[in-house]
Amino acid sequence: MARRSDSAQAVWHKKFLELVRPEIPDYVGIPYDKWDNPATWWHNPINHSSLRLSQQGHKTLMTTDIDHYRFKLTAKVLPKTFVQLERYFTSPYYIINASSIIVYGETEAMMIALHANNLQQYLDNQSQ
């Protein structure tokens, strides 16, 4: 399935490229530009609606002044949490470990904070 320009990854990737893309001189022989390769940004580049960032994508964004919100979660991330994150999150996120997450969207960050850093409770409420 071809990547569509209106897929979630493509929309966010375009926003991020405007902020982080370095000025690269025209060198001959560069096979591709790593900034354009979705596999370097997204944890699951095959699912075009997945907004989970890879480690490289997260590190790149941390070098910019993009707003991000870090949460120490009160409940551990479960396997069903990953499925729910793919389904309900509309902004990029990076899972640091089983009890920490970084969110790049204000809406989701506010909702996690309102649920007292209980990501699972927020996602369960979204599914009802």
C-alpha cells in the first residue's frame, strides 16, 4: 500500500521536516536523504497511521524547540496500551520505558495530566 500524503505519518513528517531539515549542499552521489526516509522516523513505518516515534526520530525532535511533554505513568504500559495508542492518539509520542512516555501534542498531554498520569485510564475512557 502506497503512502498517502494525508496519512498521519506524512502530515506530521512534513511539519517536522520544516523545523529540523538541515541545509544540505547539492552533493553528487548521495543515494537518499535520511530525513525523507519514514523508516528512520517512525517505529512502525508500515502502518501509516501509527504515530509512535523511533529512537532516532525522538532524538532528532529533542534537538529542536518543539513542545513536548514527559509523563511518568502511574500504570505500566500493557500490550493493549500499544494497540489503543495506535488507534486513539492523533499526535506523535515516544515510549521511553514501561512507565514513561513523551507526547508531542498538547491535547493528549492535557488529557493524560487530567487523568493523573494514568495513560491506560485515559485510553480506556476513549474506547467507551
